Amino acid sequence: MPPLSPLLLRAQSSGIREIATAARLIPGAIRLDTGEPNFRTPQHIAEAGKDAIDKGLTHYTDTQGILPLRQALAEKLERVNGLRTTPEQIVCGPGGVGVLAAALAALLAPGDEILLPDPGWPNTSIMTMWLGGKEVRYRCESSDGFIPDFDQLEALITPKTKVLLINSPNNPTGAVYDDQVLARLASIASRHNLWVVSDECYDQILLSGSGAAPSIASFIDRDRVVSVFTFSKTYAMTGWRLGYGVAHADVVESMVKFLSSSSSSISSITQWAGLAAIIGPQQCVADMVSAYRRRREIAVTLLREAGLLVSEPKGAFYIMANVASSGLTGRQFAFQLLSEMGVSVTPGSAFGEIAESAVRVSLASSDEDLVEGLGRLCEFSSARSSI
Ligand code: PLP
């Protein structure tokens, strides 16, 4: 066999997938690992998908996304995110992940450096590898509320730094960057002439306050920002694979080249369902967010009582537990918890170095699973701590 490309061979597979794969082999395991909402896709959205099939809307579409969807998204971006835009500046892709991949492909050349958060969602690190880029991690410490250390971040910038990637609301920490934090990041990016890729896939999942999380595009010359959103989390549509980005028309053009050559277009059925999600009733979003808030309270109480709470998440649907007192690394803890107690959580090491002694618990699983799973996690931790 000839050699495989070293670019992907060097890339580690996602630590989230690793524990999820192990959990699938354990019958009845309680799954608190992946960010998979336990809700069904709301009925009116599913019906719109069925309708598209019945009407024969089942062919290739414009790579960028069908126009009515992009028009509705332009309206949503202004109403919810305060971003004025046009359908020409919007590009749809296969999930937020597909849009992020298109954005990085449009911006990063081999050898370019990209600043990624630590802890941070692992997929963008893997994308950087296959693009031949170089990741440089900036620290977001729990002692600072998981907000980036601005001085350390700025000190990491070199002539090769091309992109600053931020993620708020954040997976895995639950941090939500306020206006001041976004303005500081915006000024660093402008001063050093960096692109900003802003992963806002949890924009509407705020665990306190109302509305949507603020967007860095409101604080900076919009031409240098690619803002990325998804239907997966807001509408419990993970399996439909629909995300979208907003960027300058030149960036969109490059992203479309990437998308047309790799996926032609997103499923037409999915796009019509996505349109129904955006223009239909939004009560379903409020209902799901209120369930995540309730679960956050449950988890905070249980973890605080057990002395494992790191901080109260403000957005997205995850909470971190510090398991250092067990004498195990987060990774050892997660795999032993799975094999001994049948509960699956994600090791903090899946997100970088900073969270190595922590595990991430998803609040997207049902209340019952969360209570039972966290009960077993606390029991396991306390038994290990007393060894
Ligand atoms: N960004 C972050 C931070 C995520 O956690 C996820 C999914 O878990 C995504 C992007 C992409 O989600 P999707 O591709 O399902 O839209």
C-alpha cells in the first residue's frame, strides 16, 4: 500500500468520539458525553422536510443554500444577533462543522498559524492539521472564568498568525464572552491584522439572561470576521446537518469553492426544513433552553455538594467537573467511570491541556439520566478520593 497523507495521520481523532465509541459498546450506559439534545426535532420542522419530499424538492441546490433560506437567515441574523447582512453574504454548509471547515479552508494556507482556545472543541484543531496549518493554543483558565488571557494571547502572535478562532458560548466551559471581552479580542485582531472565525453555534443557548449571546462582528470591522452558526443545537436538528456562516462576499466565494467541490450542496430536504425552523414558531427554542437551565441548576447543586464544581456555565449545554481529588486524570476518570459505573462523560483532555483534570458533562441528556449519571459520578469520585 502506498503511504497515507501524513497530514491526517498526524491528527488525533476527537477525544469526544473516542469515549462515545467506548460507551456504545456498554449496553445501558448513561450517556452524558456528546452534545446531543434529547429532544425530537420540533414537529413543524420535520413536517416541512416531509413536505419537501412530497413536492419533489429533492434535487441539487445552489451550493450556497436556497435563496428563501438565506433570505430568512438574513432576517434572523438581524433580529436575533443584531447583524445586518444580505443573502449574498450568507453561506450554508453541512452543519456548523462543515461551515467552519469551509471558513478555515478559505483563510488558512499551509504554514499559517491559527490561535485556538484551550480548552476548546477539538474539530477545528483537526481541520488545521489537514490544511497544513499550525495550531497555537491560547489559555482560558477557570480562575479567569474561562475568559482568554489577553496578554498571553497577544504574546503568541507571530508574523505567521493568520486567524483568531473564538467560541462563545463556549464548548466545553459554558463561558459567554460579554461586550468588553469581545471588544478586547476585536482590538487585538484588528491591531495584528488577523481574520476572526467566530464559532457561535450555541448563540441562542443562554443559561442566564435573555436573547442571544453578543457577537464579535458587532465590535470589529465586519470584513475580517466569519461568524458561524448552526441549526443542530437551537432546534435539536443534529442529524439534519445544517449550519451557516456570514462573511465578506470574497470569503463566501472561496468557501463556496470548498463546499461545491466537497459536497455540492446540502440536502435540499434539510434546507426546506431549516426554512420552516427559522420562519416558524420559536416557542420550541425557549422550551428547550428552559430545560437546559433546569438541568444546569440540577448539575450545579449536585457537583457543588460533592466539591467537584468548576464554575456555573452561562451558555451552551455543558458543565465541567474537577475530578483531581479522585487521584485520576480526567481521562482515567472518564474511562473508569464508564466501565465501573456505566456512565459516560468526556475527558477534559479532549479539549486541550488546561482541562486535563476535569471531565465535561452534557446537559443535553434527559433530566433522569443527568440525575442518575451525576449521582453515580459523585459516588465514584468520593469512593476514589477516600482510597
Ligand atoms: N462548534 C462547537 C463548539 C460545537 O460544540 C459543535 C458541535 O458539537 C459544532 C460547532 C458543530 O455542530 P454541527 O456541525 O452539528 O452544527
